[in-house]
Amino acid sequence: MDFRRVADLLFEVGMLQRTPRTGYRFLGSGQQSVAEHLFRTAVIGYALAKLHGRVDTARVTMMCLMHDLPESRTGDQNYVYKKYVKALEDRAIVDLTDGLPFGDELKALLDEFNACSTEEALLCHDADQ
């Protein structure tokens, strides 16, 4: 098992504390890091899952916590930016998860979020506002 890959992931998660969300800059006021956004999204997702009652609450919460992890490599993109620039998020996900002992599980979670094909993913998207 390559613990270096786990250490790399943990370092990248730490970088999200210093990665600003670009939407606030675009709007001209406020500030928030990607890490702050992920925490808030996870709490909202947890509450939505509990209110829903028929979804896997732990999966929703974990998906909300991880959904912007690739931004440690791509940076945060606001809605206007996404209209004109294509980040290689799929490649970032593969590079991020490759070699991790739990990489397949993490990749599946991120793919599920991006596909928005389950009730859990839909709730995460609702929380991610």
C-alpha cells in the first residue's frame, strides 16, 4: 500500500482551505474558501437527507464533503467561467484517486455526483448552492 498517495491527498485537502471560491469575487463581495463551502454543503446535505428519509444519509454527507475535491487541482470555477473554459475535471478525478487504497470508492462517489443519477446525488446538488 502506498501511503504516500494518502499523504498527497491529505495535503491537497488542506490546500482547499486556501483555495478561494471565485463566485464571491465575481459578484464583488464576500469570501469563502472551498473547504468552508464543502463543510456547509455537507451539513445542508445531511439535513436534507434526514428530511428526505429514504436515502443513505452517510452517502449524501460524504458526497457533499468530497464533491469539490478535484478543485484542489483545477481551482474553483464560477458559473460564467464554466461557460467558456473546460476544466479537465474527469482527468483530475482519475489523477486524484489513482493509487489510493480507497480510490475506486472515492472515484465512484465523485462520478455519481457528476452524473446526478441518484437521489443522493440530486440532494447533494440541492445542497451545493
